[in-house]
Amino acid sequence: MAAGHEGCVGWIGAREGGMVLVIVLWIMTLLAVMAGSFAYSMRVETRLATGTVERAQARALAEAGIAYALAWQLDPEAQKQWPPNGDLREWSFGGGRLRIQVVDAGGLVNLNTANSELLKALLAAAGVDPQNQDRLADAIQDWRDPDDQPLPHGAESGDYRAAGRPGPKNAPFESVEELGEVLGITRELYERIADVGTVFSYHSGVNPELAPARLLRALGLDERTVVDYLEARARATTEGSPPPPLQSGDGQSFFSPSRANVYHITVAAETETGTSATMQAVIDGREVAAGQNPRVLARRAGR
């Protein structure tokens, strides 16, 4: 009887010991899972924090690029070495790399004053077929004119209502982004022409001395003429002489000697780690009083 009792006690003890071992193993497994989850969570949070810091650094670098470009443009002597004609400039700063373009508004198409022929040339360069060039050029003019009488191929309030869209504004464009609201202007088309447009000047033509290469091509100049002119313009900058006149009969009616002193600045910045950011700003450089900052007319951050 005593032996049987001892055997029972031993079996119970062994069973309890096995249960304790299972519990210990389960607790260790749970702790391992918790530790792994915590470590993974910390890695994710660290990556997110690092990414946030790097993006902030890239944006700060882009902001520095805008300030750097503006400093050149506000100094008349420095501007002779860096004219605001859309030519690409590269700059290394703070361990990062920047690509900067500055265009005076006089070298862009003014959406509020451009005539029908200039608008159609711009649309043609963006790939719009001839049949639709008249329609879109008139729609742009109908958006900005004060009346509600459509041009022959244009669009006024009745057309916008039929399309279920608000518009037209019947007032001048206040931003280039408004162009995307014009009936018939698709997102793809807007992106093709927006970077050569402006609303921050009063000129009706385009100054070839300040126009970026892509706009000169858009105005109907052949590739050879554009290349020769850009080379001559670059030589003049290097030599410190005035830009040469554009020797071509094509597109001359679109050109004017206007200069706005309003600068469209685009900066693409990349940090040492490869994080990038873009920044666009339009800054009024006219009559900047001593000790005052120039007025920012528009600003847009990219990725």
C-alpha cells in the first residue's frame, strides 16, 4: 500500500513538473514573440523617423537652392553671369546636390495676354491636333475674358454646365494651376504646357533672350536655329556681353523684348543618402526695398 502511494505521489510530481515545464516554455515563447514584435516595431519606427528627417533635410536643401538662386538674380552684376533664361545650373551644398532653373516671367507665355496664335503654337508643341487647337485656344480666352459670349470655338457657362463643371471664371488667371480647370484641358496636357506659362507679368509676347529652350522649340523654331541661338546666348553670358538677337523669320510675331523681374525658380535637391525633393517658387524681384525680403507670389513643393 505504501509503495502504491509513493508511486502515485511520484506520478503526480512528474505530471506537475511537466506542466511547469510547459508553462515555462510557453512563457518564454510569448516573451520571445513580444520581444520580436517590439524589435520589429522599433525598426519600423526608426525607419519612419529616419525617412521623415531625410525628407525634411531634402526640403530644406531645396529651400536653400531657391534662396541661392534668388541672391544671384537680385544682384545685377551676378545676373549677367546667371541670366534667368532657364539654363540648368548645378550646385553642391551641405553634402547634397541641387539642379536649379530660373526663368524671368518675360521669357514665358503669359496666359492672360497671349493671343490666339501664340496659344495655338503652344498647344501644337504639346501634341494637340490642329482641329482641337482652335477649340482649346478659344476656351482659354473665354475663361479669362469678362463676358459670357463664347468665341467661335470656345466655351462659356452653358458649356461648363453641360459638362457638369464650374466655370468659366470670366476673369484673368490668378495662377497657372487654373489652366487645368479650362474645359478640354486634360491633366496630361496641363502638365505639358504649365512649366512654360506665367500669370505674373504684363507682356504679350515672349523674350527669346529669357525663354527656355523648350519654349523656343514650341514657338516653331527649327532645331538647328534653336541650338545655334542657345550656343550664341551661352557665349554671350561667358563673355559678359548682351545676348544676341534671334536671327529667324519663324515665330518673330511671338517675340518681344519684355523683362518682368519676376522669377520662376525650380529646384531639384538630393541629399547624400539619395532622398530627393523638388520646390517651385515664383518670386517678385521688382523694387525690393533695402532690408526687405522679396515677395513670394507662389510656392509649390514636390516629392
